[in-house]
Amino acid sequence: MLDMKKIVGSHDLLLVTLDTLRYDVAAELMETGRTPCLEQVLPGGRWERRHTPGSFTFAAHAAMLAGFLPTPATPGPHSRLFAARFPGSETTADGTWVFDAAHLPAGLAKAGYHTVCIGGVGFFNGLTPLGTALPSMFAESHWSPEFGVTDPASLEHQIDRAEEVVARLPHDRRMFLLLNVSALHQPNLHYLPGASADSRETHAAALEYIDRHLGRLFETMRRPCFVIICSDHGTAYGEDGHTGHRIGHEVVWTVPYGEFTLS
């Protein structure tokens, strides 16, 4: 495990959540060379198989932003990178960065970080009280319809905004950026020409679209930057009669995860 007490304060932090990305699809595309950008940056050129802390966006992000990132699928216990201070924690280790706050953005703000959220799906849109809950954890938050699920160029627009944020950040101020990528979430049929409905194949095409543009996001970030990229949960396309998520199915609970440093 990394010593996060050495990383926090010395590195910018980037958390990219690929909303609804299934582990099986991510692994298949990696193995067949269809996601070259991710293959280049992920350790060993492969995803780690993990279990999500929540079966839909709000639950998963609330947990992750409290320090409960997706858990390795192998038997544990597994130490965590970040943890709120509380008695009896069995997953807080010597290398865990411990914060005295209700959530990770507040803890990082106390450590001098500027915290930024660039939302994608509806739980980040700020249009309802619920849609403000996650963004309100951050000092600065952004959402617009062009970042959402109906815009085929959503990630490109989100990266445009990230470039603006980074450009005006003081050089001596560390940043924590959460970018919630909406492109995989239904509807995603527009990423596969001729598709008439969302499917496992259009899900894969959406990931290929994301891979084509992630390089620009990584180039935008200042160095050194510690990156966590993962899915918040998967989604079903007819497996055992299920469609969607917020259910306890293997394709929902099993997610891809990776971490690396840009230097």
C-alpha cells in the first residue's frame, strides 16, 4: 500500500469516476487493445477487480468521498488510502491519510487543497436539493447540460472546464478534482452507429470514446498528480432478467479500479 501521508500535500489529487462502467467490459476492451490510453497509464496495463461500496451513483460516491473506495475483490481486510478518524476502524493503516472531517473534500480543504467537482450525471446537476448534496462538499463545483448523459461529446466538454479550472489555480495551491464521467451511463447508444437501443456493445463503444479523450485530461493535470480512476458501479443489460443498477447483481457490484502517479 502507498503511504498516502507522503502523497497528500505533495501531489495534486484526481479522482475520475467512470459512471456505470462494468468490470467485464473494461477488462475485455483492455485485453483486446481497444483502450490504449488506459492500457498505457494503468499499472501492468490492466484493471484491478474490485467491489463497489454502493450499487448506484449517489450511494457509491457518498461512500467514496468518505474514504471508502472500491474494495479489492480478494479476501481482506484491506487497508484504505483515506479514512475519517473514528474509533475502532479496522482498515486504517500506517499508510492511510486520516482526516478529521465529515468527508474527504473537507479534510483535504483543511490540508490546504482547493477542492473541485466537475459533475456528469444527474446527482451532480445542482437542479434539485438532492442534486446539490454531493457538489456541496466541494469549494467549487461545475455542471451544465453539455456535461450530462444526453450529450455525445460530454467528456470533451468536461475536460474543457477542467482546463479552465487548472489554468487559474495558483501555482502553490494543491488541488483535489473529482470528475464524474457521464458518457457510459444510459443513453449510450449514440456511440455505436446504427444502434437502436443501449446494450453491452454500446457500453463498450462509450468506453472507447472515453479512452480517446482521457489523455487530454491527464495532460491538463499539474505534476505530480496522484490519480484514482474507477467505476462507481456497473449496470445490467438483461443479465438474469435485470436492466440497470441499484440491484445486488454481480455485473453491478464488480467494478474496475486503477491508481497511478503522473510525474
